[in-house]
Amino acid sequence: MREINKIILHCSATPEGKDYSVETIRQWHLDRGLSDIGYHYVIQRDGTIDKGRPEERQGAHVRGHNRNSIGISYIGGVESKQVDGKWIPKDTRTEDQVCALEYLIEALMNKYPDATLHGHNEFSAKACPSFDVKEQYKHFIKK
């Protein structure tokens, strides 16, 4: 079993209000040369928690931090329409996604008690996951 010391939150960077399946994201990642979907879990807009890559396998979601992490992505993360040809980051989580993320984070933090919680933007110059993980989930942040 891998030693897990980070749980890293992402968004799929897909337009607000649109649904995308794990299989669709898997195909995007395969098209980019990955061996599978990069995330271990995907949170659908209705709060369904879909499994992606098995936890036992190293993910492909944050360069340099995949070996000992679990990657979770929620569907959404950008405005519904582009502005000047660019997607604008936005916290598009539905109430169901917020609840599902809370549930999954708690379960994973209990399973991996040494893990710390992070947003993708802590490791890369990206807006992902389009909200402040440290503020939203401060009750999970270890001092």
C-alpha cells in the first residue's frame, strides 16, 4: 500500500452547469498520454462520488506530488461561458458537491491520519480548484 500524506483537491475546469462523466475525463487524460484518469475520485454535480484511478495506484494530478497523494476533482470550476476566449475560474460547486466533498475528505483523513489537505493551486500557478481550500476546510487543516 502507498503511504499517503496529502489529499489534493481539484476542479475539472469544465463549464458551470454541465455534467461530465468519469469516462469522459478518463478519455481526455488518455488522449494526453496518461495511462488512466489522473484523479482517484470525481464528485459529480449531484454529489455522486465516482471512483477514478484506484487508491493503490499513484495518481497523475499534481506534478511532483503524485507518489504520496490522493487526487479528488469536482465537476466544474469555471464560468459557464468564456470571456474574451478564456475560461474564468469560479467556485461552481453545488450544495450536493460541497456535502460530498466534506464526506469524502473526512473519510480519507480518517483512513490516512497523517495526510494534510491541499488545493492544486498550492503546488502550481493555477486557480484550480477555484476556491480557497484552507478557508473552506479549515477544520481539516492540521497546524
